[in-house]
Amino acid sequence: MTLTATGFDWVRQLVHRESAIVLSPGKEYLVEARLLPIARSMGLSDVGRLVDSVRTRPSSEATRRIVEALTTNETSWFRDGDPFTALPSTVLPSLLATRGPTERLRIWSAACSSGQEAYTIAMLLEDALPGASTRVAITATDLSREMVERTRAGRFSQLEVNRGLPAAMLVRHFTRAGNEWQVSPDLRRMVTASECNLAAPLPRMGPFDVVYLRNVLIYFDLPTKQAILRRVRALMRPDGWLFLGAAETTLGVDDTWERVVVGRSSAYRPLKGA
Amino acid sequence: MTLVPGSTRPVITALIDPATVEAIAGETWIALVGDDEVIVPAPGDLPADTLSAWVDITGPWTGSVVLTTGRQTAADLTRALLGEAAPELLDHEDVADAIGEIANVVGGNVKAALPGPSTLGLPEVGQAPAVRDPDDVCRLDVLWRGRPLVVSIQGTLPPLPTPHEHPYPNGASL
Amino acid sequence: MRALVIDDSRAMRRIVSTALEGFGYETRQAGHGQGALDVLQEGYAPDLCTIDWNMPVMDGLQFVSVVRANPAWRALTLVMVTSESEQGQIVRALAAGAHEYVIKPFTPDALRDKLALLGMLPQGVAL
């Protein structure tokens, strides 16, 4: 065991802060096992050294990889509910009223991880809009190549599909493949996955009608958060919608957004004239 | 049932691959035994005193999904499964019930990976049913906390006679 | 809120009850569908039933059908918790009137997620 008690405590706090997931005491072995590959990939001999390194020299990429490694199998569908159910109830009707009948709707899942968010969006649209796969394009991006490939594959384990995915949607949009579940070809057609580093100038994409930028700004310091929001806004339609994580806000970060209440959640829209 | 010479029944190895069985067992362990509890595919020698739990699958493929391990390991597994709800002293019923449920979970998921429709029987516990057809077995040997455990998916039916066999001396067909 | 946990495995009944109690539920148990109907008929009025499929005497699917046919139990939320995991089985259960379906093996978080979808997490439980 290379992780000290303070080291483990630091990891626990990090994971709770970034993902709301609680690592209970007794999970030290889990942390050691899951973080060792990250330590090795950084040229460090053990997890204790990895934690020391990240504590003394904070790195948002290392932090992100640590949280990801400890939260696999934990990613849920329809996370927090309202930001997704808002699509068919509020966002889609509003967009359809102003867009032409052949105009493509573009949605961006900007920290897509293994793809649950992108396919949650795809399922909702498929059920709400006839011919959705031809009318909607979902761009899914992530920093991690592994995550992008997983999103592209659209294949999920039994444990993963148990996490907040309504059973009726599971049977409607997935087929079993061995012990796993494969997203339907229609849904896969709607989603294009690629690598993207939000903290750097963004590739030419969009313009997007809706952006999901959930639980990723928390990894960055204030100036970077501001830069990311500016870059994201530049890729959005002026009447577009931005969804952040449940505990996140543009307040105190960027005052060029208007907050709109959506159910028990919020959306942010570019302020006119800002 | 008319036995047509040359007819074959699918054997389990043609219907499910070892990687799927490993994934099923692995996920069962993560969820039921603990998320840092690993099972490592590795050969091991089962002790002389073992306990088995199994469920029967009846359908296009008919057989049993059998879990076998040493009695002490079965008791430890029970304790891990029950966690805080584990009684001070485990009795045979506690252990049979716990490993029966593990067999139910693994068996149900194996069934779902096979061509269907099939039915799943209720768990049974005791001495493992004998292997009827050595060609109709998919066996996974694992170590849990260093202790051996076997998951055996085995067909219930004996092998079909091969075409050159003549069960009736005068060559009459059934 | 109250729950009735129905499973022929005592270990699984303990696991599910413990998880539900952690979410703020009061729980009772039954070992099969008929036993569960007896509990309901005695007057215990749960908000939620978690139901295994394969059980002796009366299986989970039959239990769901019986409950759904009785207007007195209209308000009961029925969640399957079972290792039966073929697409067809899930469809059958939903068609018979189950509201949700948890595939075994499941973690307590998965159960919590499903209850959240149904609005069945008692107030004040952190998501």
C-alpha cells in the first residue's frame, strides 16, 4: 500500500468535489488498483507518488484521469434529469419554431466520457422527433481518446445500463450483444465523436443550437473557465442553449449569459447584445 | 424425438465465449461481493470438500450453470455478500442461500446471452451435477482472494450417438 | 415511505432492504408472490414493491399481473429486480405493468438511480 491516509483523504475529497461520488473508507485497495496505470503512464512508480505529484503540481488532466478511473461504472444516463427532459419539453419546441424545416439541429456533448450523455440526448430526440436521425447531429467530444472510442462504439456493460436508464428506453434503443448492450444504428448515426481539448483553441465546429458542458469546468481555474465559456459561446447560435452541471453556474465567471429556469434546473443563453 | 443420423445439437462452446462468461462473473462480483473484489481467471485446485450451487436452463440449449468452491470459501463469500447484515454465526442455510443467489445472478445472465427463449430454474445447492457430455461444457476457473472457484456451464444431455453407430442390430431406424 | 421486498433469496432480501432503508424507506419482506399478496391483503400499504422474477409458489411476473388487475393497489410502484435480462423478458415485465426494471447484478447506486427516475426517493436523500 503506497497511499498514505492523508493521500487517500485527498483523493476522496477530490472525487467527491468533482463527481459527487463518495469513496468510503476501506476503498484504499480500489484506489491503488485503479490509479496505478495512471501513475505508470506518468513515469511514476506508485500511486503514493502520483498523489504527491498532483498535490504539489496540480494538473487538470491528471485530476480528470484520476476522477475518471475512480468513477467508471458510475456514469449515469439522464444525469440530474431536467437538463435532458428539457430537450423535448422546452428546448426542441423553441428551436423548431424558429428553424426552417430542413435545417439541421446541432447539439454538442462537450465532455462526453463513455457516451452516456450523447446517447441520452439521442434517445430523447429519437422519441420526440420523427426522423430525428436525419434532422439532428450530435457532436460528442472528450479529451480522452479512449472515451471517444467508447462513445463511437456505443456499447455498454450490464452494470452501466443499470445507471439511470429507463428500462423502456433500454429495450427500445438497445440490443443485447453477449453480456453487453449495443446502441441502435439509428442512434449511432446521430452521434459523431472526436477528441477535443476544451482548454485550447477549439476546432471549427457547429454552430450549435444546444451545448452540454456538464461537470467539466470544475477542473479548471477561473481564467481557463472564462476562456472556455468564451470559446463555447463563439460556436453557438445566438439563441442557443447551454447546460452546465447541477452545481455549476456562469455567475461570477462570465456575465454575458442569461440564466433561464428549466424545471428544477437552469440553462444559460447568450445575452443579446453582449 | 426422431434422431436423424448426423443431426447435431448446439454445444455450449458454440453459443457463448469464455470472455462473456468472465465478464458476467466479474460484474456479479463487483456488484454483489464488493467493487474492489476481483476474480482472477487462473487455474486452481479445488479442495476435497466442496459445495456447489446451480441453476438449470431449459431451452434451445439445456443445461446447468454450476458454481463450485471449497466450503470455507463459500462461507467467506456469504459474509462478504451480506456485509453488515451478516449474522455473527453463519449457518448452512445462510451459505446455501447466498451462493444460490450468486448462481441465480450468473445463471440468469448466461441464459440471456444464449439463444432463447429459455427458462431459468430455482437455485439448488449440494454436490454438483455430473458432467454428461465433456464436449458440452464451458468452464471458467478463477481465484477469489487467492481461493479457487469454478463456474461450469454444462449441458444436461448426453452426447448424441454419432452416425456410424447402429443401436439396433438389424439396422432398423427409430 | 414504505417498501415490500419480494425475493426468494434471504440474502438478496437483506441486501435490497438495507439499501432501501439507507434511502429512508421502512421495509417488509416476502419470499414469493403469494406471500407478498398476503402481506398486502393484511393491510400493509407500501409505496414501492421490489420484485424478483423466479420464485416458488408465485413468480414475480404473476405477482405484477395480479397487482395490476386490482384497482385497490393502483398506487403501488412496481420495480423488478431480477437476473432475467433478455430484451424480451424486460418487455414482458413492462407490458405486465412493472414500472421499472433493475437487472441483477446491481449496485445500491443503480437502485437509487432507478428510484430517482420514478420520483421515489424520499425527500432529503442526496443524489
